[in-house]
Amino acid sequence: MALPEIIEKIKADAQREARVVIEAAQADAEEKIALAKREADMERAVKLKDAEFQAKKEAQSISVNGRLEASKYVLSRRRTLIESALLDVAGALAELPPQRYAEFLARHIVEAARGGEELRFGSADGGIIDSVASKIAVAKTETGSDISLRINRDESAPFEHGALLLGDRTKVELSLTEIVQSQRRELEPILDRGLFRA
């Protein structure tokens, strides 16, 4: 399933679930109003006015509480859906054409490296090591960087996709999930608009 279809499905699910919660809260409020009115009708005429007032007050409270609960649920669901969408973004990056993926990874490696680190690749990325290495050389030239890296072809990073930089006192994880999380502040508004625009 393509990312746009996933986003549309997530959006539809969130809207449907929000409607269900709001309708349930309204139905509950209406039921309690009806019950309060039936009880008030059985009271003596003197207490009727007070009972109606209390019923309306309770109904308003239930309605407000129902809207608050619905809002909390929708907000929680939005957060869950954005987390899921961020994982989908990481998955989509792994499925880029090999050359584009190699360029993407090389750029992040050059940005994060300080020089002298050991470079390990994700367990599923062994087939693009040479391509990433050549893209690193291009990225170093473009940025004027003179960093040197030792590529470890024998040991993989403890994740499937991305790279791991190991220095004497540093360890920089560049898994696709970590790269996406590091750009979360920029991605969240884009995902929010894509998932929840009215």
C-alpha cells in the first residue's frame, strides 16, 4: 500500500473514531437528561423546578465532559497516528531507489561525522556499502569536508537500515528511524496537515 493511501486510511479511521466517541457522549448525555426528567416528573410539583434545573446543569456538565473526553481521545489518536506515519516515512526511505538511498545516507553520514570514526551499516544495507562510500566522497567534496572514516564490512549496526558511527568517545546512530526522529519537529506539521486537514 502506497504512503498516500496509508495516510488517507489513517485519516479516515481517525475521523470515524472521533465521530463514534462524540456520538456516544451525546447519546449518554441525552439518556441521562431523559432519566432525570422522568424522575423529576414523579416528584411533587414543589420540587419540579429544582429538579429540572439540576437536570439541565447535569446535562451541561455531561456534555462538556463528553466533549473534553472526545477532544482528549482525538488528540491521543492524532499522536498515535503521527507516530505511525513517522515509522511509515522511515519505511519509505528504505524503499528509495538504491542510488537515491545511498545519497541520502551519505549526506547524513558526512553531516554527523567528526573524522576518524568507524562506520558500520545496517544489516539490510550491505549491498549498498560501495555506493554509499562513493557518495560520501562526493558529499565531502561538495561540503569541503576532509573527514576520514573506516568502513567496517564485517560487523553490522544493530538495526536493519542506516549507519552507525563509532568514535573513541562517541557513538552516533543514523538508523532511518533515528534520522526521521531527529527531524520530527519539521515533519510533524507536514504530517499533521496531510493526515488531518479538513
